[in-house]
Amino acid sequence: MRTFVFLAATGLLFSLSLERGQAADPAPAATEARLPAIVVTETMKRHLTERVLATGTIRAVEELYVAPEVDGLQVQSLLADVGDHVTAGQVLATLNGDSLKLQKAQLLANKARAEASLTQGRIQLTDAEASALEAERQLKRGQALVTGGTISTSQLQQQETSAINARNRVETARQAIAIAEAELKAVDSQIDDIDLKLARTEVKAPYGGVVTARNARIGAIATGAGQPLFTLIREGQLELVADVSETDIAKMKTGQRADVTIPGRLEPLTGHIRLISPAIDQTTRLGAVHVELDDDGVARQGMYGSASIAVSAVDGLALPLSAVNTGKHGASVRVVRDGVVHQVTVKTGIEENGFLEIAEGLQAGDMVVAKAGAFVRDGDRIRPVREDVTASN
């Protein structure tokens, strides 16, 4: 009887030991199942562009003011209006030149008189030169005869006086011709001036562009001292003039690409930085940046606009912003290796579209806790769950 009890007890213990052994086998899986499931993301290479946002007003790159070149004439006709695209040399308006034509007619009459005086003076010079030659011959003949006693000394003196007077008449005639020629040149100059004024009665565009204002009125007296007759945007070129902080302006260079958004248009306009102000306002700490627009057919002068300016670009490692913890001691991430969390300090760079460049501290393929605010600490064991970030890019 004792032997049977012993054997039964032994069998029971053996059976319990088998059950315990079978239960011990799945212990690791149960332990892993009890670990917290944490979403992780992979450190991958991305192309990131650093952008600076700026807002401002659309203005003309160069604004032209067309004023009359002849004052005091009445506006006769207007050949251009606001919004017209004009070419260089195109006539925008005409001025009444009747008074100039009358002045030219009077000057032409004066010219005719001056030419007649010049012709008369030349004839007189010819006569005076002939008389002077004859007087010189008479003087030489008298000088030869006075030695032989044929003529008296007083007669010779009379011939000398006649020769001197003849030479004086020649000189007077030459001076009269010079005066007549000068008067003729003056009249010609006055006529040229009138011709120039008559040509300028056609008010022309100095360059091609778009008319933005027309102050000229038919019948009004045109004057250069008042408002310009027309205002043009040279070649229709527009730009966004935006104020940028002194920190951001230091990153900018002329020629950098910009996307400009204006009211009423979903697609941004393309442009580039044309000019960067060399001075910063000491009160606002802002500087002006001029972004010239490539497409000037849509934007209008005076519009509000915002620009996204690409200041730098890099192909480097990146993580979602949510995976990076930033504090007063710098940036850090929680790297997961073999299921264990390790806090790693990193150096960050460009931020774009929800991703942040990791310049130092990680390698491609490193798995990082996707949420920096997750309740895990350095050294914690977790069950990593991979997140596919490519779908969100």
C-alpha cells in the first residue's frame, strides 16, 4: 500500500513538472508582449531647402515720367491710355505747334535778308579789292615818276592816301561779310531750334512699357513744371519689395529664386532677388529685398504679395520634426538599438515640410522614436513599431 502511494505521488510530481516546463517555454514571448509598443521612424536622406518668408508690396522696377519737352503748347491729341503697352518711340500725345510754325516763317524771312546782305557784302568786297589794286598800281607808278620830277611830291602823297583808303574799304567789306555770315548762322541756329521744338510736339515714349497714369488733357497747356503727362512702368517689369529681418537678410544673395503669392491666384509667380538693401533700419531692424517677377502679366502695381525665398539647399539625413526634442541644451533624439532606447544629442540644420536636417549625431538607417514626447527614458526596453514616413512626404 505504501508503495502504491509513493508511486502515485511520484507520477503526480512528474506530471506537474511537465506542465511547468511547457508553461516556461513561452515566457520570452509573453515578456515581449508586455513591453510598450513605441512607433519608430528611420533616419533617411532627403533634399531639403531652407526658405525665408517675406511680405511686401508689388512695385515697378523702374517708373518713367513722360513730360513735355516744349513748354507752353496746347495738348492737341492723346494717342495712349492707361493700361496700354507702348513701344520705345511711340507717340503718346501731340501738341499744337502753330505758334512755332509762325516763328519759323519769320526766321526764314530773316534768313533770306541775311543771305541777301551776305551776297551784297561779297560784291562790295570784290569792288573794294579791285579799287585797292588800282590804287596800288597808281602809287607804284607815282613813286617811279616822282624821282624823275614828272609829278610832284604832293601828288604822290595823294596817291598814297588813295591806296590807304582803298585798303581800308577792303577791310570794311570783309568785316561786313563776317557780320553777315554770323547773322546767317544765328538765324540758322534759331531755325534748327524751332525745328527741334516742332519735332518735340510729338510726345514719345522714351522706352517700351505699360501706361499706369495719364494726366494729360486735350486743350490743356503742357508744362514740364507740373504733373507728368504720362507715367510708365519700364518694359512692364514689376518686383516685390519686402522688409526682411537682419538675421534672414544675411542669408540672401542676388539671383536666389523666389515664389511669390499674390491675391486671386493660387499658383505662385516665380521670381529672383534683384537687389538687397545695403542698409538696415536701426529702429525696426529690417532691410528691403527686391524680388523681380518673371511673369508680369498677372501682378499689378500696388498689390500685396508674399515671397518664399530659397536661400540654401542640402541633400542630407532628416527626421520628422516630431522625432526631435529641442531644449535649452540643444537637440536630441531617442535612438532604438536592439529594443533599447538611447538618448543621443544631435546637431540640426534646415527645416522644410515637417522634416528637420540632422547634420551630426546619426547615421542613415538609425531607428528613432517617432514622438519625442513619448514616455520613454534612456535605457528603457520597448517593442518598436516601424512607421512608414515616405507616404507623408
